[in-house]
Amino acid sequence: MSLRKKVLVLGGMDFLATHLARRLVAEGFRVVIVANVPKSRTTTGNRSVEVLSGDLTNVDTWAALPREWEQIYLLGDVPTPRAIDADPVRAVRGQALAALHLLDWAGPNDKIFFASSGEVHADGVDAGVVPVPTDETDPVMIGDLVSPRSAYAASRLAAEAALLHGARAGRCRVVIGRLYDVYGPRMPVDELIPQMCLRALRGVDPFPVPGPHRQRSFMYVDDAIAAMLRLVDTPAAAGEIVHIGNGGAETSVGDLAKLVLRVAGVKARVVAQPPPRGSTAHRIPDLSKIRRLIGLEPGVSLEEGVRRTFYWYRRTMTSVMGAG
């Protein structure tokens, strides 16, 4: 077995986990990913990355895991908004149980990063009781548990509470990162920016834009991963909740659509549509805390990040069409 330091990535082979694993390997780590996938899909082609098939909501998965990790990242099963609406029980159960099992399994020397979401503030922002930009001390609020997205946010909060208080009781070391609108290559195609990229590639005209007046602060995935790695290794961040995003680059969804079309070299008439159900009108993080802790600023502009993302989907789409 390699003598390089090992990192455990819990929660799938999706967008964020893939980028995290690539960065960790580049930093010289050996990475083990636990994903709820068939054993036939556990081959990566990279000797530095091993994938174990396992369901994080099943205690047997945890009992079989080896120990002694340099770092542990709990990404959980991060479903798309469409998946949350389609099966809220799975989304809620996956977040809460994975965190509780991790808390029972972890040891006092384990360094854990939990990827939570700025979505926990969404209902409070919509109710007018939470300011924007939003910092970590602003109240969290669940508006209506009947809403699948609100229920999902509640499960994130339950996971945060369990891990945070477990860490304060000395059961492990935890940093909770609330991620805000992270994007980039390999995102699920029903997310906002991939949807726009694929519509531009197909030459859709008129070009539909759900909720063009919604305000967001998009963060390219490489910048988010860099922040996660720095935070988990920063002693002052232990036991803290930290917002991770791009607080200095607020844009509307309508302007984002125009940027995607410009990058794609496509002229199309933009047509406003109603926003997705449960999508907050305004989501921007206050980054004062993360600046104080690690002094890290996002390095990839929105235009450059959209360009990289669009080119990846263009290459992928061309490859798929060619194979067909």
C-alpha cells in the first residue's frame, strides 16, 4: 500500500467529489471515495483513487471502513433540485443519517469537513428576516416543511448541529462549510448553468430563463475546492461554520444567460419564465469570516468560469454525438 497520506471522501462520485479527488491527488494524497454505486462502477483508472461501494445511511458501510485518515470530507448525497422535489424523503434521510453515522464512527483526532449549503438561509431571506449578504451568525429558518427544499434545508441543519456539537464535545474535529452556488464542469445537466450551456449548444431560440431577476453569486468549483482544503487544515476554523462563495460578484440569472450566449457565440431572444418552485430571489454570502480565517479570495471570474464550463460541455456533447 502507498505510504502517501490518505483522504476519505464520503458521498459519491458526483460533481464536487470528482473535482475534490482530482485536487487531492494533485496535492499528493491517496484518495478513497465511498459512493452508493454498483461495484462494477468502482474502477477509476487512477491508482491514486479507490472507490468503495457503500450506502452512507447503512451502519454496515461504516463498520467496514478502515481508520487513520489525514482528512475526511462528508459531501453526502447532494441531489439536484429536481431530485429533491421528486424524492424528498431520500434527500432528507441521506443528509441526516450520513452525518449521524459519521459522528458515531469518527475519533477525536479525525479532521472532518462537512459540505453544507447556503440553502439553509433561503427561507429566512424570503421571509425578510435574514439580511443579504448573509453571514454565519444570521438566523436560520425553516419556513414550511411541506416544501421539499425546506425539508432538505432542515436536514442540512440537523447534520450541521450533530457534527458541530459532537466536535465541541471532543468527539472529532469539524469544519462546516456552507457552499453558495458552486458551478463548473461535470455538474448534473438539470442544474442552472449546465442547462444554459446545453440550450446554447443546441441553438434554442427563444432562450428560456427561469426567474431572470434572481440574484446570485456564482463560485467556480476550483475556488471552492481550494477553500475547503485550506479550511480543513486551519486550526482556527475547527468547530466553525464558514460561508464559501463569491461575495464580490453578484449577478442576475438573466445576465448570466446573456453571458452564456456570448461565450457560446449564439444570438437568441431571451424569454423570462417563472423561477423554479422554492428558489429564493436573493442569495449572496458575506465572506468576512473566511477572509479572516484563511485570507482566500476567489481567483476565477464568472466569465472565465462560464467559458471553461461551456467548453467542457461542448466537448462532452460533441463526443457523445460522435459516438452515436
